Amino acid sequence: MSTVQIQEEKANSTYYRIVFISILGALMAFTSLSTDIYLPAMPKMAEELHGDAELTVTGFLIGFAIAQLIWGPISDHIGRRKPLFIGMLVFVVGSVGCAMAQSIEQIVFWRVFQAFGACTGPMLSRAMIRDLYTRTRAAQMLSTLVMVMAIAPIAGPLLGGQIIRFSSWHAIFWLLAVIGLLMFLSIFKLPETLPAKAISGENRSPASIMSALRNYIALMKNREFMRYTLCVTFYYTSAYGFIIGSPFVYINYYGVDYQYYGYLFACNIVGVITMSYFNRFLLDRFSMDLLLRLSTGLSCLSMLALAGAVYSGVASLPVMIITIFIFFALNGIIAATATAAALDEVKTAGSASALIGSLQYGSGIISSLLLTFFRDGTPWPMAWIMALFTLASLAVLLLGRQQAG
């Protein structure tokens, strides 16, 4: 039996449906876990270290965005497993560095280092799905991964809030180091989805700086690929506006106890899980483009409503919770659908996934810097950032479609 036949058989087996998806879901959760678990501790970190705690997120996202552009072409050349092994070890070292840091500057440095390893998880998980599945099936599988990975942003803030009750924020990063080691061991259970000849028919790409550069230039010239990629990029800029800004809005402005902040954050992820579940069935009845347009449009309306309520001074805590819940729930459709559609337009899945991830998670740098610069002690900066970039997500999707037509 050929390598391709073996991989095709595995792709439809119980092993792939359970173990494979569980491990990939956990790997995709690395980004959320690495950031969300210490969100309840950010106000305390800022007070203790006398600095802007938002910059620790900025540092992570900078490293995350840059590293993916490096790992993507490497994975297209040597396969998916080796970069995952190396990435997990780098993540562990970075987590230990954060745990031992004594200043904001030190944490920012180690967060960049940590991100160089963490980025391999979600990036290569998407690439492995693309190696094995076609457009609609890939979107369904990515929706399943979103449901699995959603455990992290639910458990992360809750766990982080409890840890700082009995210990310090340093303990949170020690825990991340342990989780990194466990994920390193789990990779032994994964097969190599990009052998000498992949199921999708692509050979491994040659490794060189020039070939990698050519791949990225070609991807950025691909109008349809960039349309879907920018849609999810702008959407995540908005999402990071909430992720980074919400601890200060909920805890400092609305007076929510840091122990209960995690529950409010978890409500949004329940919405993501629910919509991700239904998205798998919606994809059997409706086109990906229709689902993407409708979900992005509804999300845009919810964020414009939030911004209007905050601006007019009637944004109570329940109003904020409801509108943001709608926004995150619809991400259960948007992230999986846009990503699968973008990857379906290209052949170099590793490089394409790297570029998507670099822009998608690097977009949080914009949010964190805007929040740091425009911070005024009210929810307004977070609200207008979310509204502006959700509107941009819808605009690039619709304008690109008109040009294509």
C-alpha cells in the first residue's frame, strides 16, 4: 500500500476523528491559552511591575506573527512534525523565562521567545487539515477544531483567576511550561501529513529564502486568497480589542471581581462552541461565501450597536455582555469558513497557513497599541476599535466580491 493510500485510510479512521482532532485542537489552543490564562492577572501585574501589562500581549503577538513566516516554508520543506517538536521546546523555555521575570521588559522579551514556539501549534494544525481534506470538508474539520480549542479560553481565565487567589502570576507561567511539555509528548501520536507526496498531490517545497519569498509574494498577489485572509485578519483585530481591553473594562470600570471575570469571558466562548457545532451542518446546506457574508454582517451590526451604546452613555454591563457574545459566537463560523476558503485557493498550505496566522494574530498588535495609546479609563476605546475593524472585515469581503464579479 502506498503512502498516499495509507494517509487516506487514516484520514477517515476513528484515530483521526478522535486522537488526531483532539491533539490538533489542543495545539490550536496554544495562542488562546498563552494569552487568556493570565488575563485576570493583568491589572495586578501592571500594578506590581509598574508598567503597561498590555505590552506583554503585544510582545507575544509580534513574535507570533514573525515566527510563522519562518516556520511556514520550513514545514513545507521538511514536513509538519519536526517543526512542532522544536516549537514545543521553545515554548517551554519561553514560559520558564516569563515565570522567572521580574519586570515588564523581561516578560515582554520572553513572551516574544515563547511565541516563536507557540505559533507552530495553530499554524501547522491548519496546514495538516489542508494536507488531508478538501474545501468544504476542511471547513467542517476546522469547525470541529474550534470546538476543541475553545476549552482553552473558557478554562484559561477561570484557572488563572483561581491561581492568583492562592499564588502569584508567576505560577501561571510555570503551569504553561508543564502544559508545553505534555504537548511535546503528544506530538509522538501524530503522523506526518506531508510525506514525500501529500494526499492533496503537492510535493514538499524546496527550502531557500528566495523560494519562501516567492511563495509569499505569490500568495499576496492571489486576490481571492487575500480577500478571505484580510476578512479574518480584520475580524481578529477586533477580537483582540476585547481580549486585551476587557480585563480593564470589566474589572476596573465595571468593578467585576477578577475571580469572576473568567466566567464572563467564558460566556463568549460558549457562543463560539455552539456556532462552530452548527456550522458543520450549515456548510452542508449553504455555500461558504453566503455563510461568511451573513455572519460577518450580523457581527458588524452588534459591534456598531455596542459602540453607539457606549458613545451615548447607555452601555450597561448587560448590554456589553450581550453584544460581545453575539460577536464571538459568529466567530465560530467566520474563522473556520474564511480560513478554509483561503487555503483552498493555494497549493503551499504551510506558507499560506503561516501568512494567514501571521496577519491574523499579528493584528492583535494593532489592537494593543491602540488601546495603550487611547486608554481613557472608559470602555470607549475598546468599543470603537471593535466596531471599526469588524466593519473593515465586512467591507473587504464585500468589496473583494464585487471586484471579482
